[in-house]
Amino acid sequence: MIDTTLPSASQGRTWRATFTEHARNHRWAASGLAVAALAVIFLLLQGVYGALTSSVPDSLRLAMLGGLAGFAATALGAFPAFFLGSLPAKIQDSMLGLAAGMMLAASAFSLILPGLEAGEALTGGPFGGAALVVAGMALGVLLMLGLDAFLPHEHDSTGPCGAGHERCARVWLFVFAIALHNLPEGMAIGVAFSQADLSVGLPLASAIALQDIPEGLAVALSLRAAGFRPGVAVLVAALSGLLEPVGAFMGVSLASGLAFAYPVGLGLAAGAMIFVVSHEVIPETHRNGHQTPATLGLMAGFALMMVLDTALG
């Protein structure tokens, strides 16, 4: 039977000691997380004012619709796990490769390129625009590195990791791992819609929703393989999609205030998504020796997103 209990309040002091010791042993990750968190908090706070202006309700509505589309696609993809005990590993790796290719292309075409354009218009030169986007990408990578180092979670290939993972029930390690994956996708949707520009937001939201279908199925099947009952596996995988509208709200707030926040926010979302693809998705597709079908899936996903961006952008 799987233990689903959370740590009790009496363990608070032990948890604080665990995280303090972990921070001492991972000083660079802790420092990077602190810098990224402060920057994100600042952007969020200044975005609160932007969220109250007349132009943002459309942006907020579009961002939330995009995030909800990601949630719906994740739930749709997870549903077949009620009936499917498993899929051949080669098919799962190809599906994840397809999702990885779409995420990479979305980062390039729907986040980085519009960010460069907005940054150049803001600074008056290509180098200034690139600097804003690169700064945002650095913040995104620092944020994900810090979360990966400190948030307790579990990977199929490397097992439990993060501060205090030994004190968490296994189900919560899986849930936290899913959170690391889905939150940046939602943030990307929110940032892309922050200017209410459908030519930027629609291709990205469409790509993320499409890749959420095989991703939701893969997550649900992984949970079933880990010993979860079919209903629980489908429910957890589907509910993980709720992090996308949450991330969308964060993303639209990040990029709705100061003028420079838009290109920086696009870069931050791109950096976080590229980090997830390289650190989480691609290693997972290669660990079973299916590098070729996974790579072909990645190329197909990249091409599909490129077509979507051309057709919808």
C-alpha cells in the first residue's frame, strides 16, 4: 500500500534543519534560487498593477483559457490509462520525444523570437534586445536549477532527489516531479498572452496543449507502473494539469507591468522550458535505449510546431 501522508507539523524543526543543511551543501544552487526568486517576486509585484489596467483583462482571460486548455489536454491524455496498463517503451519514448520537440520549437519561435523583437524595439538595438532575453533565460534556468535541487521529487532513472526527499511519501515525490514539469509550461502560456497578441500566444498554447496529450498519458502510465491504482494514477496525472492555469496566471502577471518585463518574461519562460526538456524529458526518452525513435519523434514535434507557428502566427 502506498503511503500518502504528508509530514506532520511536529517535524517542522527537522525539515528546517534538513533544508538548511542542504543549502549549505548546495551553495551555488541556493544562491541562484534566491536571485531568481527575488527577481520573479519583483516582476510579480509590479505585475499586480498591470493586472488592474484596462488592457490586461483580455490578456488575463486569454492566458487563463490557454492554461485551462493545457489542463484539459493533460486530463484527456491521462484518461486512456484507465484501460491501458502500459504501452511499449519505444512508443512512450517516441511520444515524449514528440512533446520535447514541440516544447523546443515553441521556446524558439513563440518565446525567444518575439522576445528579441520586443527587446529590440524597447532598447533600440539588437544587442540590447538580446541582452534582455538572455537575462530572462538566465533567470529561468536559475529558478529551475534551484527548484530541482531543493524540491523533493523522484525520477524513474535517478530515483529520489531534493532536500528532505527521504521524509516525503513516494506519491508526493511523483507529484512534485510533475509540478517541476508543468509549471514552466503554464508560465510560458501566460507570458505569451500578456500583450493579448494572438499571433504570439495562440501557436504556443496550441503546441503546449497538443504535447500535453501524450505527456498526460505517459505520466499516468508511469504512475500505474509505480504501483498506483488506475483511478488514482489518472486523477493525479489529470490534476497535475491544474498547474498550467496557475503558471499562466503567474506568467501574465510577470510580463504585464514594466515595459522590459515582457522580453525578460519571454526569456524566463523559454529558459525554464528548455531546461525541462534537456534535464527531464530527453534523458527520460533515452534511458531505455530508444534514442533513434525518440529523436525522430523530437524532429517531428519540432516540425509540427514550426508549421503551427506559421499557420497560426
